[in-house]
Amino acid sequence: MTDLPPVHRLLKTRPDRCDGAVILDYDARLMRRKRLLTAEGRGFLVDLAEVTNLDAWWGFELEDGTVLEIVPADEALVEVTGDLVRLAWHIGNRHTPCQIRDTCLLIRHDHVIESMLAQLGASLRPVSGPFTPEGGAYGLGRTMGHDHGPEYSHDHAAHAHSH
């Protein structure tokens, strides 16, 4: 199977036809230049003018007119319930991406944040699904969380972060 041509432009809305999909997790939907694979395994190049949050776009139109939808991949998430306003404040204070629903909050699995939320009285339940958190201030950009690799664990309550 041969590669597809590169991306010609990003599409805001669904066109009359769709030729396939590219399934990307939350991290992969923020990019500038990368070779991607369609769900069928065909490669194509994305080369954007600047780092772009693909959550704001429906899909790609390739140079040959092929149209590919951007589909959020299922990810390991944690459903957070309890005093949602208070819990959302603490999640946001740690710059952690968060998807807000009427009855719960969704975050990506992060043992440090989960421990903090449990100490605050939250109920936590592992779930799986697409992760599409709120954007940054004024609906633009992304909330950038802190990386907690397996070798690095600490309590954010013990110190402040300066940005």
C-alpha cells in the first residue's frame, strides 16, 4: 500500500464526502509536522505553518482531494464526581486538562492528581473514551499539564509553580 499525498489544508466542517479517518489521542492532536497513519494504515504527511490544536478542526484535505476525518482516540480516563466546582478549581490550579460534563469531570489517568482529588473527597472511577477537554483561556489553545513520569511523584500542595 502506498502513502497518500500530504495535507493541502485543514477543514473546519464536514464536507460532502469522507474518504477515511485518522484516529489521534489528545497529545497527538497537537502538532505541527508529523507523518500520520489513517485507520486503514496509509501514511500521509502533515506540515502546518505552526503548532496547531487539531481539536478545532474537523479534518484534513490532502493534495489529491482525499478527505480524512480527525477522530479522537479512546484513552484511559478517570471520571471524577463529588463537589464538582471545588474539584474543578483544584484540577485547573494544577494546569491539568479536564473535560467538563454536567454530572462529572474527566481527566487522564495521573496518580498524583488522583491522590489529591481523593484527599479532597472526590469519587474516582476509571473509564475509557475520547478525551476532549476544555480549551485554554478564551477558548483558544490548550491547558498544559505537568508531566508525572513513573519515576517522579510529588505533592503539588507542598509548593507553588510559577508560569
